[in-house]
Amino acid sequence: MRCRKCNRPAVFNMRQHRLALCEIHYPEWFITQARRAIEKYRMFGRDDRLLVAVSGGKDSLALWDVLLRLGYRTDGLYIDLGIDGGARYSITSRAKVEQFAAERPSAQFTVVDIKAEYGETLPEVARRVQRGRSKPCSVCGLIKRHAMNQVAHDGGYDALATGHNLDDEVAVLFGNLLHWQTGYIARQAPVLPATHGGLARKVKPFYRLHERETAAYALITGIDYIYDECPHAVGATSLRYKGILNQMEEESPGTKLQFYQGFLRARKVGFFCEKTQEVELHPCSNCGQPTSAPGLCTFCRLWERAPVDD
Ligand code: Q46
Ligand code: ZN
Ligand code: ZN
């Protein structure tokens, strides 16, 4: 197979785009896709300061790399959740982020170490507050959201970028449609505006790029990332949905992109209207982040809750 642009041997073939490219033209194509997404949705501008949430995985490191190459002022944020899972997951993923930054002089990053700041790792706090539930993922989501908003707010960042790719977005959409979670569907988008002073604007420049495309970009450009998934992801529903969607994509290339773009078009014409319920938000008495709960926000309450009996 030959590169469409220069006729040299191709290193990567995208059936859904009927496009094969060489090791020079593939990264160029990939960066252009991200740039177009940023411009189309006016995600941020040249003067904005961006915070990119990095996990040590391919998507977030590829995103950081692309944003730096495009010349955006971008700092990283790594949240150390203290996950071991027998594979030293957090230690290994943090090392990948450190290595990435060490190789790029302009790449600065902040670490939020959950155990050091709050006294417990994610698995420890999840064990304390969750009755009988084996996965710490809901607590994890709460902790990550809080840390991202806090660092974005305190650091005066204009937007928070995450490496969510097309496969992630489509799996979430699929799950929400299966359960007709209309509120969540209405709030799914490549850009989520800052709805409140203390909540960061969230952007997803890779929303159109397939997972295998970000993996190919990382491999071809020599980004060293953690291959393993988080040990708690095993058996996750989203992985099951991804498997089903991959099967459909295999049989009919382009299915995922069509599904997602169709959703965005439907959303644009008001198909999924969000009922605007005026929820009154006020600053949490401890951390200052906006919350609808009286007194402490859900995150701060997490650290005060007594252990539940099994
Ligand atoms: S939620 Fe769950 Fe992920 Fe947190 S505990 Fe691991 S699998 S990292 S996206
Ligand atoms: Zn080429
Ligand atoms: Zn709080």
C-alpha cells in the first residue's frame, strides 16, 4: 500500500476514510484533523492558556503533543489516584507523563497527589464509602472532576482539554441512548461551556479521531505511553459498548463517525433540548467550588464520611 500524498510506502491505512498515509503524512493529517476540530468549534484561541488532563495513556499524551506542536500555551495536569491493581498502574502512568515532559522543554505540568493531599488513595476512599460496590469508578469520576476544575480555576486557565476520542464519545452516546438518559445526551458535546465561574470550559479536540488513529499517531511519533488500561476498567460497560461498536465498524467502516456526526447534527437543530432547570449553585464552604448541595460539596463530603459496613 502506498501513501496517497507522496506514493512512498504507507504505514497506516484508514478504511473508513479510504486513505493510506506514510510516516510523514500521517502525523500531518492527524494534526490537521485536530486543528480543524479546534477551529470549527472555536474551542480556544491563540491567547488562551490551556490545561490538558493527562493520564499517561495514548490519547491524552497525543493531545498534549499536538497542542504543543500547534503552538498553544498548554500545561499538563496529572492526577495521581494511587491505583496499584498489582501492576503499579499509577506509578507507571505518572512515569510516562514525567518522561513525556522531560523530553519537551516547554511541557510543564502539575501533579495532584490524592493520597498526599487528602490522606487516602482512590481505592482506599472508595472502599470506605461504597457499600458492596466493587468498582471505584464513580468516586474516581468525582475526584477527577473536582481536581480538574480546581487546578483550572486556581491556575487561571481558559479551557480544560481532554483526550476523549471518537470511540469514547460514541460509546458514551450509545450507552446514554440505550437508557434514554436525555439529560446526559443533551450535555454531550465537543465543547462544554463554563456554566459557572468556578467550573472550567471543557473541550475535546480529538472527538472525530478514532482510538486506533491516536494510537497510530503516538506510535509513529515515538510517544511512549502506558499500554495497560486502568485495572478497574476490566469488565466496564463502556468497554463492552466499544466492542459492539468496533464489530459494526469492522463490517461497515465509517459507522462510528456517521453515528456521532448524525447526533451532532440532530443536537444542533434542537433534537435533544436540555430542559433548563435553574439549579441554584453556591460556593462549597470548604473548597469554594460551585455546588447545589447545602454546605459542603459532594467531593468535600467524601472525605468526612464514616466507613460503611459491608
Ligand atoms: S474511572 Fe475507573 Fe477509569 Fe478511574 S478507576 Fe480506573 S477505570 S481510571 S477512566
Ligand atoms: Zn506520504
Ligand atoms: Zn468542596
